[in-house]
Amino acid sequence: MYPPKLGYVIAENLEEATDFLEKHEDAKALAGGHSLIPMLKLRIIRPSYLVDIRRISNLHFISPGSDEIRIGSLSTHYEISKANIPLLSETATKIADPQVRNMGTIGGVISQLDPSADYPASLIAMDAKVKVKGKTERTVSFKDFAKDMFTPDLNPGELVTEIIVPAFKDYKFSYQKLERKAGDYAIVGVAVLLKTDGESIKDVRIGLTAVNNTAVRATEAENMLKDTRISEEIIEKASAKVMDYANPVSDIRGSAEYKKKVTKVMAKRAILEALKR
Amino acid sequence: MLVRPGEKVKVKVKVNGIWYEKEVEPRKLLVHFIREDIGLTGTKIGCDTSTCGACTIIMNGKSVKSCTLFAFQANGAEITTIEGIGDSKLHPIQEAFKDNFALQCGYCTPGMIMQTYFLLKTNPNPTEEEIKDGLHGNICRCTGYQNIIKAVKDAAGRMR
Amino acid sequence: MKYSGRSIKRLYDDKFVTGRSSYVDDLQVSAMHAGFVRSPYAHAKIKSIDTSEALKSPGIVAVFTYKDFSPLLKRGIGIWETYEDPKQWKFVARKALADNKVRFVGEPVAIVIGSDKYSVRDAVDKVNVDYERLPSAVSMEDALKDKVIIHEELGTNVGFDSTFSGGDVEGSFKQADKIISVEITNNRLIPSPMEPRGIIASYESGTLNVWYSTQVPHAARSEFSKVLGIPSSKIRVIMPDVGGAFGSKVNIMPEDLSVVLSSIKLGRPVKWVATRSEEMLASEARHNTFKGEVAVKSDGTVLGIKGDLLVDLGSYLTYTAPLQPAIIPLMIPSAYRIRSASIRSRAIYTNTPPITMYRGASRPEATFIIERIMSTVADELKLDDVEVREKNLVKPDEVPYTNVFGLKYDSGDYISLLRSGVNKLGYYDMRKYAEEERKKGRKVGVGMAFYLEISGFGPWEYGEVRVDENGDVIVITGGTPHGQGTETAIAQLVSDALQVDISRIRIVWGDTEIVASSMGTYGSRTISAAGSAAQVAASQVLEKMKKVAARIMKVDVEEVEYREGEFINKKDERVKVSWDDVAKAGYTGTDPGIYAQVTLQGDVTFPYGVHVALVEVDDYGIVRVKEYKAYDDIGNVINPALAEGQIMGGTVQAVGQAIYEEAIINDDGGLAVTYADYFIPTPVEVPQITSFFAEKPHVSAYPVGSKGVGEAALIVGPAAIVRAIENAVNKPINKTPVRPEDLI
């Protein structure tokens, strides 16, 4: 309940922040604090310094464009939920509870990479890109950025500055999250984006979270659905294939066997909900 | 600006319309700051996992869980606590809670009322589903929630 | 009657809705803060404790261990002897801190006292305890083997072993058409009131003042007195606002005692407020299994029950734990005419956090067992749930009825209530609806359960009424409401007795200096016991007022009639004196003072009811309780809204117990859940709740005639919900909680 002693720095700009983080390897960036502060209260981590980055205004924006949408890493879940971004806005509405959504940021979530986080399913389905800045700037696919659980591709002194997603005009989408109770972490989260042309599916993306160390794309299931006529049968088959991509662990939210079973059911639900749009 | 571990930092906050300036350790949580340094104990502490919402306040117009913020993050901010809604009379939300038996032990009530305040600001005429979704970050162990939902509907009506 | 029976608004809500409430953590007392060093092991010897580093920590005033406290202790914390018999128990009284051994993960080993909570927490990390780990017995099965003995001086892990029997069990089993086996389990759960407990102790010049988040200030005073050897006249316990308890704050904890002892040693006030993690450790409940057999005739008549009840105690016997193994068997027969039964009840120590009590304290366990038995009988014999129960319910002309274990049920017509309830709640329509939905492929189910419970515990309760010289009224009650709103109901009763406006009445409780004596609020007894005592005191006060009025009007007291604020000369109604004038006169002249103190004896009473749940199980095994309906005979209902509030709160706790809440103990004996994964229902999980009270209630012997409603919904709810889930998925279920993976 009581965080350990720590110091802090307010960064006025990005350079200050990344400089400090590079010089102090055990310092942590503080944005919304809703991943960091709970860990500090349980004394799971003991950073020497917190670098408060909320004043860095050029990290706080949402820029919609015709081809792609750029989202500053300090955008809160609440702001993203209101921004009409296909799939991602819906995902944001399902994170935690309203108070947490008012503070939590997308940069914070993907810098932590909790295996049960919600955004990763959607980001991987959307082929999102992540802009990282330290001494230099680089852009990496979210898939590559999410190396392993709690292991983002971030070197000391680097911060996520932006997330870029395609605009996905004319796409239908759905993010379905199975929770034990409202506000909980996902037992499984399935993100579906698809483009239809009459009775057939032209493009489909399926992202899964909470059932692996990181979010995954169920590519074989996607291939089964691409360029096919929509039918109960093919959706059933594809959902079963999605289940193959789930390698969950048994924990308080369910046994591994249970989680695998519900992955299939959730995938089907997500596909059907997306088609309804 | 840099504050070393063990050093204190000045925090200036406007709470319920009044500016305060206090010196605290960087690690001091905002909820402790409000309760101890400002002396407003209406905001309660109910858990240690950011789950229960008893510590909910309004900061710069948004409802937040003050147990999951450091006091220094509120520097320069405008905060409203349960003591700050309603003035010489009770706020309609407070009246509605009383009239609808929406509290029993009262411990979750300040947080519940502050979250209701935020909910109704952003959604002045919520459906029952929207009320339940809007309050799911606030736990009550006594009332079974049904009367709270009634109170929120009632408050929404009084405030329109 | 102007107030009783009406949903009068609660009197003291203003402070709660404006944040001016004062729970123990809100009190502005200049005190040192306390934190605890806790064992990381389930079972270990304490080889040494090095406090030197911690003492060097800035702001730290003291670090105490058992050796610092033992000279001040006359004995350990005992058990609630009002209701529990120590002679039936093998136990070691709990000391303030672990002495040479720790017996559960989280057991307090040292107390750190400092100027602020953050430094105290830092210093807790600096206390070095050298442990020698011992093998542990975490499960009841393991502990029963008595290979790892948790309390050596007891020589066994069985703390209680008593067989409750009556009738002719062997004979009943011989006569049976069928013998049905059952195994029924409730898994450990945590009461979790919103306010974590806390205590401020201030010892000064031989006097101890304690502000305590408790349900039983007088019992606490008494226990502190016995444990410390300080006369109770030198101890004051004050109950501030208490943020819920559900039975868990009757328990007196070693942490509380450690804080008091620290204050005595330091001569300064010391404060401890539990974090939520500590609160979860402080109070766990209901971990029991019943394995048994039921002898039945093919028409559904239950002839006899025999079985084995195992109750987990955790590692220490707590103040309130003895209730469960002793009362569960007594209540298993419920309202059914079961004339032969033999139940062996054993309570087992395990290397886990100690078990206390939780709303219902033995009746939820008993009701779950008997209702699962009745439903299993119904299923085995292909009979209807209601039919089987009606067949076995005690008939109205048999009441008062003494059950097979000697419990005497006071009043009631169980069959009429079952029939009216089932009708009023629309049970059969709901069952039909569920069946139709199941035909469409949805897993919808409806279940019912009946309960008879024991409440209104005596042996007495205190009520005092004072009328001051202005005619205003103060009621001092031995009840200790902490959210129920019973103070408002008591005001209604006194208002009606005195026929004064309720705005003139103030209710006071919870301070041992002000309240001459009290038992407290628990066991659904407050309106019955405390309300009755206040009501009787009010009528005595009225008699005194009449005497004063008689004096003023210069008539005999028999000629005085009191109506609506006026004392009237029966012989000449123009001669009258107002309430206010009588009050003023009551403090002048001879024999001044208008107050009455009553210690009213009382005994248990038996409310009963039928509840129905409608659930839907989705494709993920997630259960939603959509509707929950209650029909209860709780005797006289003084404030319907408050009574309904108890049903609604109990219902959501029942939803929690049935499908969400599980205090999982891992293999190492530690509590494996935090508040984030101990799933307490949010507003999203609640059903539509409808509550009715019997049109023709059967009263208790208490003057108020009520029977108590505080625990009812949690007593029967889990059974009704589990039955509904069974109906939805067509699978037998005999435990709580039901997990999603059990259903798909």
C-alpha cells in the first residue's frame, strides 16, 4: 500500500526524458501511472527515479488521416475511446473501469506488455507500428516491438512516442473480451477486423490476447476466411483454428483447458459481431 | 526539475475551490495527501489494488482513483472531493442517495457519489446499463447496488 | 402507530453523503502508526528476531515482539463465551504476536511503531527474522492425519469433535426405500466489508481508551480486561462509524491486542488501520465439507440423515470460529420433520489463515447442506423441489416444534409460506419460462431454496430512554448498528411508544462509557433485542411522565391518559398538560429525572422464507443471475425499506459466494488472491432483486415481534442460485463457488 522511497524528475520535453532515462537505468517513465503505481504500492519494483512525462505535449495527440491514424503515446484510454478509431476505440472502452481509463495511456500499456492487456490484440490485428525515440528515432512493427511478456523492444533511454495504425476505412470490426467480472483482466480477448464484399470476406485479421505471452495473429484462421463466402460452417472452422493459437496458463481466472475452449467460442463471437456491423 | 529520493517536493493544489501548498515526499499517494495534509477525510481508502473506487475524486474534470496517483501528479490541478459538491444545500446526487436508501455503512458512498457526478456530467441521461457500466469501478458490499442505480437515475432526473 | 411499518428515511445519512463520516482512520488523534512484520511461511520455528536495523530507521520509535509483551499478558485472546463453551474445545489462546513458532503465512511476528505509515512500512522490511521451516498441513485431509501437529500442546489438530444425534438413525435407514449419498462443500471466502478494520489505543495513567472498528465494544472491553488484567472500569472502548463488518468485526485480533500493548508500553496513542491485504488475512470464513447419507421413502419423506461435517479452523481458534461447528449440525434439519439424525462435527486446525465468521455464521452452511440434500432427494426420486419440501415441512399445528437436536422453533407456518411464496414469486411461471428458453438453446435455469434460520440471539440487550427537560429524547441502545440503519428503526419504535415526532429523538450507541452494557449488533438481533429493550424503556418512561402529569393535574395516576403529546385527565378532558410541560416539570419539584434503563432478556427466534433465482449460463460458463426473488416471514417489519436493503445486500453477497468469491489457499498455505482477483460483485453482476415480506407474519416472543432479516439472503441465496445453475446446465453441483470451467 505504501510505495518505497523514490525521487522524481519532471521532463519538460522528450529529450530531457530520454536523456535521464538513459543515464539512470533503473528509472521508470511515469505517464498515467496506472500500471506503474499499483506495482510500486505492492513494492514489486523499486525504481530510483520516476520520470514524469505528462508535460511532453507533443506526445499527447490523436491525428486522424485518410490512410493512417497517429496516436500519441500519452493518449488516455478515454480519449482513444472517443476518437472513432476502428477497433481500437472499442478496445479502449473495455479496459478496466472508467476511472482507470481517465488516466491510463496507450503508451503505458504497451511499454508494460502485460500478457492480459487489451490493446495488443487489436494492435497486432491492425499491423500497428510503434515509434520509439531515444538518441535516435525508429519505427518498428508492434509485432516486433512486443518481444515477450513484460518485454518491449525498448532500450534504456527510449520511450514510445507514437502508435500508428492504418485507417481501415470500410472495415468492420469487433473486440470481444471475456471477463470473470466487470473491470477484470481478459481471460481471452479477440480482436477482429474484416472487409466484406457482398457475401464474401475479402480481408480479415484476428488478434488474440491473454492466452500467450504476447498477442498473436491467428494467421491460418485468417487464411481460411479470406476470399470465402460467409457461412456458419467456415466461421466455425476458423474459430476452431484460432483456438490452436491459444497456449494459456492455468490461473485463478480459469484452467488452461477452459481458456482454450473459450478462445474458440470468443473468436466465433468476435467474427459474428464484426459481421453484424 | 529533480527531486532526490528522501527529499520533499512542494505540491500546490486547488481543492474544492481553495489553493493549498504543502511539502511532501514524492512517493506520497494523492489520497493520503488529501486525507492527511489537506485534512479532508471524506475520501476513503478501501483497497490496495486500485479496485474498489472508494478513493474516487474529480481531478481537472475527470474522475480518478486518488490512491493510484502521487500527490505531485496533482500539482497545479483542480480537485473536487466529496466535501466540495453541493454547497449550503446537498447536491441533488446526495439527496437522491438519501431518498433512495442508496447507502448502508456509507464507506463506499463518497467514491460512489463522485463517480456518479462524473458519469452524469458526461452522460446526463444514462440507461440502467450505462449506469452499471459507469459505476463498475466502485464496489459496494452492503447495498446490493439496486438502490444506488435507482438513486443515480433519480439524480439524473433532478439535474435535467 | 405513526412510524412503525413505514419506510422512514435513515436519520444520519447526511454525514455519509457529505464525507463527514468518521471511521477509525478518519479520527484526528495524534497517534503513532503501527505496522506488522508477518511470516512468509505456513509453519516455521522462529529462531531469532533482529530489530536493530529497523530501530535505526528514521521515525521509528519501537519494535516489539512477543517477549516484550508477554509480561503484560495475563492470558491470550479467548473465545466468545456468551455463546461458546470452552470445555468443548481444544485450543490455545491466541497471543498478541507469534511466540516461538509461526503457523500461517501472514502471522504477525513483530510490531513496528513509528511517526508515519510510510516509514513504518520501510522499517517493517528491515526487521530480520530467522526462521527454520517446518513441514506444514495445509489441507483438512492432511491435518486430520495428525502427522504435522500445529499446536503441540494439544497433541492433535482436531479442535472440536462432537456428535449430534437424536432419534433412531439405524432404524430409519433400515426403513428407507432408498439411501442417497451426498458430498457438499462450501469453500473459503472473505467477508470483505468496505472499511478495513482498525484500532487506536491510548493508554495513559492507568486508563486505556480505545477507538475500535468493532461490532462489540463491551465484549472487546471485557476481553481486553481479562487479557491485560486491567479492570474494565479503567477501559473505554468507543465505536466510531464502522464501514460494514458482516460478523468479521466481532473478532478480536492479535494485531488489535498488539496495538493496545504498544500503547501501554510507550504511554502514547498508537494507531493501526489494516491495508486491504491485511483485512483479507484478518477474516476468512466458511470452509467446510459435509459427507453423508440420507434415508428416504420413495414418496420423498426424509427419514434420517447421517454424516460427517469437517470445518476448517485455520491455524488458530478465533473469538468467533467456535460457533460454526457447534451450530451447523443443529440447523441442518431446518424446518423439516427429520426425526432421526446423527452428525459428527469436527473442526480441524490447518496451517492457513484463521477462520472467523461471516454473515449467517453457520446458518448458510447448514442451509446449503440441507437444501442440497432436499434437491438431491427430489432429483433422485424424480419429484418436484417444492413437493419434496412441502412433504417434509413441519406442520403449523406442530409448532412450537422441537427439532431432533433439541432446538425449539418458536412460531411459524412453513407450509403456508412455501405455498404463498412460490405463488407470489411466480416460481412455476419462471420454471416454465426457463424450460422454454432451454428449448431455444439458451442455458436458463430457475432454482428455489427454503430456509429456517436461528436469529435474535439473547441472552439480553440494553435499552435506555431519557427525556430531557425540553421534552427531547435520547435513546441509548446496546445495539451497535454499522450500516443496517437499525438506529432509525429503533427511533421509529420509541417515537411510536412516546408519540413524539421522530425529529425529537436521538439514538446513541457504541461507547462503553455511555452505554451501561451491551451485547451488540450481529446475528440479526438488533431490532428484536435492542429495539424491544428500547421500546420497553420508552413505555417505562411514559409511565414516569404520567406520574409527573398526575402530580401537575393533582389527580391519581390511573386517571391520566396520554394521547398524541398531551396528558389528559380522563375525568375531565379539558384538563390536560402538554408533553413539553410535563418534561419541564419532571426536572423540578420532587423526584426529578425522567429516564428508564432496561436490560431485556430474550432468546432466539426462527425466521424463515423461500427464495428463487433465475440464472443464465453463457457459452463461456459465465453465470449471470438475472433475477432474484425473496419471500420471507421475518415477524413484524418495522421499516420495510431497511429490511429490503438487508435482503438486497445479502443477495449480492450470495451471488458472490455462489459464483465469484473464492479465497484460494495455495499449496504453501498462503492466501493466493488479492482484492483484484477476489471477485466481489460489481454493479454489472447484480440481478434484479425483488423482496416480499409475508402478509401474515408470525411474531417472535420479543415485544417488537420481529425476528431478524440481516442474514437471510446470504443464508439461503447460494442454495437457490446453485439450484438454478443445475437447472440451467442439467448437471449436479454441490459446492460453492461454481466456476465457469465446471459448467462447460
